[in-house]
Amino acid sequence: MKSWDAIVVGAGIIGLSLARELHKRAARVLLLERGKPGREASHAAAGMLAYGDPERCAALQALKLASARLYPEFVREIEDESRLRVDFRREGTISIVGEHARPRCEGVRELTKAEVDELEPGVRFAGEHAFYTPEESVDNRALVVASSAAAKHRGIDIASGTEVTGIDIEGGQVVGVVTSRTKFAAPTIVNCAGAWAGALSPAPLPVHPRKGQMLAVVGSARLRHVLRGPDVYLVPRSDGRILIGATVEDAGYDKRVDPQTIERLRQAAANLLPEVTHMRMLEAWAGLRPAAPDGLPILGATELPGYLLATAHFRNGILLAPVTAQLLAEIIAGEEPSHDLREFSPARF
């Protein structure tokens, strides 16, 4: 039976990024996906790299900032290998929020009404606090398509429509995975299965889906910056689309879209950018973010030799992809991780 050095379960942006990083270190990698690569949380996201969001966990804030610093080179490599563009935008974010929600990162500055009017003439700003942050955004759907193409360009084996049903263990050591049809052999397994990570794990793993509903509109209005309010965000794409989101719901694995919820999001967006009222809705969708009870990612090795976790990124999966790939690759290679992962250890559960 053919074997690999590592099997990555889950081909969202986390799994795709890790597979590429392991391959760069000369590992033979098999990437397994129950559906189509990148079609779950990575497809449903907005693509904000919101490293300035205030976090109660300092370690998470530091990890987000570290990943943001990796992003320009991360994008350059993926675009070079795939020959595809991912709409990496660096115009920054305007947040119209309360003082308590002031972003925390270098380059933050408070804006006057005149400055908001100059940066985004169509935005309604009645004198609340407004802040500029130099955060980037990326077209997450384009990113996963390009990441998949880059993985194939590298010769990484990818098996779509392959649901992993269990971890194959012999003598207390991981030897591979079991699917509904066959087994695949490897001494290292990384669970990147997102909202489904708990069902795969041989030990209890409290990862649950948190539903998010969003919509996209298009029209004559143009938005340069990501725009954030207290209960909604608007993310522009270079082709003129504007993404509006997003809810956070405990709804199990229900991905149905509720028209009333979508209308509430659209109205909240129009309160910030009135032109949204006249824009045409292109689509509405829902996705399932993987979340742990404490809201922090689960990263690192488990007590089962050869079995590692990279899941529960919640609202930060797109942002944390490059640093997650780097850290898990370091652990698998037996190196000291370049960031302190104690806050994110699987052992906390």
C-alpha cells in the first residue's frame, strides 16, 4: 500500500496551506477532503485580515499579527505557483464603532468626520468614533481556488469526496486513516477538518459549528476600504462587488439562509453606506465556522503520537492560515515552534 509522510484531513484554507508548507520541507503529503476543496468555511468567509480586532487573549492577538506579516509573501507564492490572482487588497479598514472597540495594532488612527468624508464620500458618519487601520483583505474564494491549484502544481496528492471515518492506530501510534472505502497510511495525521473535526478525533474534541449568514451586492457605488460598524461589515472586491456580513449563530450544521436575517444585514449595511439600498443582491449564503468553547484555535500535537490538530479558528481561519501552516510544520519536523502555543494546546480540553 502506498504511504505518505503526512496526511492532512480537510482541504479548506488551513489544510491547503499546511499541505503546501509540508511539501516545501520535502514531505510527501496526501490531502483528504470529504467534499470539494475549500467549499466550507473558507468559501463562506469575507476575507478580512482583521488582526486589529481587540482580543481578550494576548496570545491570539500576537498570533494574528504574526500571520498578517506573513501574508504578502504567502499570497505572492500562491499566485506564482497557481498563475491565478487572489485580489489581495491593502487599502485598509475604516471602523465606525464605540471607543471600547478601538482596534489594537500599529498604524491605528482616529478619523475626523472630514477625513471619513474624504476617504469614503458615500459613508454616513454622524460623529461616532471612527478609526483607520492598515488591515488587508483577500478574496477568500479566489484564495482557496489558487491554493488548490498551487498544491496540484507542487504535486501534492489530493483526494476529494473522501470522508475520513477514523484514525488508524497500531501499538498506540498513528499509522494512517480509515475511510468508507479504504485506508491510507502515514505516520503523521493532522486534523484540519474544521467544523467536522470533533467527529473525526479519536478522543473527545469540543469543536462545534457557528453559523454565519452573508450576502453580496453590486451596483454603481464603489467602496475602497473595508467598512466596519458595530453590527455589520462591508468588504469590497476589485470587481465592484461588496460583501456584507455576518451573523454568529448556534444552529448546528444547518446552512439554510433566512431571508429576514439577510434583510437585517442589508439594512445595517445601508445605515453605514446608504447606496446599498439601491444595489442589486447577487447572492446570499451561510457557512459553518469551527469554534472551541473558549473561542481559541486548537493547534498542536495530542497525547496520541503522530496525531495533531489545527482547527477551531472560528472567525480567523483565512487570516491565520499562513502562521498555522508554519507552526504545524515546525512541530511535525521536531522543531521548537516559533510562537508560544500553550494557550492553544489540545491538552486544555
